[in-house]
Amino acid sequence: MDLNRAKEIAASPIMEDVRLNGARVYIQHVDEATETARIYSLDEPDNEMDVAVRSLQELSSMMGMEVDQVACRVSDIGAE
């Protein structure tokens, strides 16, 4: 995940679908200097940890990219 996107998610009141190794997590804080995020698993909210921001994935944005790619393929087929 991009550092700026992680900061946006941490500051937002909207709960995004962020994952670490497939587990849904909540971003509490992002440290720009170390490029880490303070997170906790939604399954284990008492288990807080610091992880590299780049190890986090935002599922909703990944799905959006897949939808855009499929739409491009469909429009390419129609253009032939």
C-alpha cells in the first residue's frame, strides 16, 4: 500500500477493507518517518502491532482495478 493512502485511511471515519496476509486490519496511525502503520486485526483487537505500510493491501481498490481491466477488455472486443 502507498504511504499516503494509508494515511488517508487512518484519518478517515470510513472503514476500508485493509488486509495483512489476508486478515482484515484497522489502521490506527501511520508513521511517515519509518513508513510503518500501527494496526490491529479485527479478529484480535487487543493485539496491536507495527507493520511496514507496503505489506498492507486495500481489497476494495484491488477489486476496482480488476473491474476496470475487465471493462477495458470488453470495450476492446467491441471495437473489433
